[in-house]
Amino acid sequence: MEFPVDTVVRDKKILYDGCFKQGYDVVLGWNSVLQFLKHIPNDTATLVITSPPYNIGKPYEHRVEFKDYLEWQRKVLKRCIDILSPKGSLCWEVGNYIENGEVFPLDVYFYNIIKKEFGLHLRNRIVWHFGHGLHASKRFSGRYETILWFTKKDDYIFNLDAVRVPQKYPGKRSYKGPNKGKPSSHPLGKNPADMWRIILRDWEKELWDIPNVKSNHPEKTIHPSQFPIELVERLVLALTNEGDVVFDPFVGVGSSIIAAILHNRKGVGVDKERQYTDIAFERITKALKGTLRKRPLGKPVWRPKGTEKVARTPPEWNARARTHTKISEWVKD
């Protein structure tokens, strides 16, 4: 496709270029992140949100020494914090770095950088749970990543009512005290942080169950580690107001910008891979025209009922299970 592009779609001004310019609803950059960040004025973005490369050898990343990776991320973070407004939030979504079979939880390293070196305030360590991924053979399969939500100051934007979800027991009433007999739930719904599966009590309020983008997901593109739009939407609604700027320093195929423009925010993002930014431009255009396929915000995760063919136990497994049972009984005897 042509590059650069300066156009208007449904009254929204879009710039697809190598550097940032003000006066647009969407600025999509094809450039290195540090070069692009040089052109963004301080205090521009209300929300900086991304999932950075994990340095694990994905097709779009060049693997380097872990200490060099962290130093590069430190430089990116410093500039991202500079462009963050005083009431703004930084959301850094990460998984694990794995080397020689050993797991290094990236959120621990990023906490030390963002909190201890740059002085931001951690508001939540959100656990994003998903059901699909690679199956490990020498450890438990990883099925979660974490979102570190930091704020620049103690006075920050947080719109809880914008992201409440339906109550599990809306008819529940207080059984004692001054509110006895009155509904005990919030009329607009509960805090979405109450979604959990099997997790320790201390973490229950910070686990979100949202499908990751795999082969049958309606948003799937060629990107191997694609952000679900729904994940970003919840953070955009909670941590920004209409008209605010949302910035993604590793925008990939544009999910963060799409989440922003769908809710009347401005979206800015950059990526060094031209094949991804071209796709991002197409997806952003479709989102503005209302033709982009996406998973609806708040849609429940599909659970098999047990009657589907894929949910039934294969007959060969039953035979194996019977053999295993006989061996187990023999060992016990």
C-alpha cells in the first residue's frame, strides 16, 4: 500500500507516517519506537498501554542478552513516562521470559524498573487468564499474563462505572444493619476484577478471563502475539475520558488504537514491522467504517456443555484409562 497516508474516514483524521504529528484522531507510525517517541511532546497521552516484545524469539523480534533487553525497555519506558499526562496511567502487559527451561517472570523485573527507578505507583497487578497456548512437557503450561497498571500521581482517572459487569446475585439483600432488606449489590453491576477461575484468594479480585487471539478468534491476523481488542477496551474505558490520547509503543496490528477510536478517544501507535502497520491501517479503517470483525466487549467465554464431539473422551483414551486403573490397583495391592 502507499506510504505515507494522510486521509479522513468518517470524519476522523488519520495519519500513517514515520513520525508523530498533532491534529489527528489517529496517528499510526512505521518506525523504531525510540525514534517515534522523540516527536511526541511531554504530557500528551492519558494512557500508555502495550504488550512489549518478550525477547523469546518470536518471528518479529531479535533475541538479545536479557540484560540488554531490559536496558532497551528501560529507555522506552522512560520516554513513555515523559509523554504521560499527570493524571495518566501506564499499563505494561507481559508474560514470562524463558531461557534453558527456566522461567523469569517479566512483571517482577518491570516492577523494579517502573516503581523503584521511575517512581510510579502500582495500582493493580491484573492477571489475564486465557485458555489456549503451547503445551509444556516439563512444567505446567502457562495460561496467564499480567498487566502492571501504574499511575504517575495519586490523582488519576478511574471510571469504574464504565466497566462494571452484571452481578452474579443481583437480588441479594443485606440481612442486618441499617441497610437490612435493601439490595446489597451495586445497581450498575460489579467490579470486573471479581472474575476468577482457580486462583489464590489474594489474587481473586485481579483476574480477568478473556480469550487470547488464536486461530478461530474473529480478530486473528498474521501477528503471532495479538492483543485482544476487548482487553484494551476495558482499560481505555476505565482509565481515560473521551477525547484523551491512548498511545501504544509496540502497536502491532493496531488493537490498542482500535479500542481507543471505538470509544471516542484518540489513538497513537508505532511499530517497526511494516507488514503489521499495513494491517493495522486496514483494521483501523474498517473499525471506523463499522466493518471490522471483533469479539464483543463483555461476551462470556464459551464453555463446552459436554455434548459436543470435541468435548467427548476419545474411545482409545477410555481403554488406556482402564489399563491405567488396573495397574494402579495392582501397585496398591
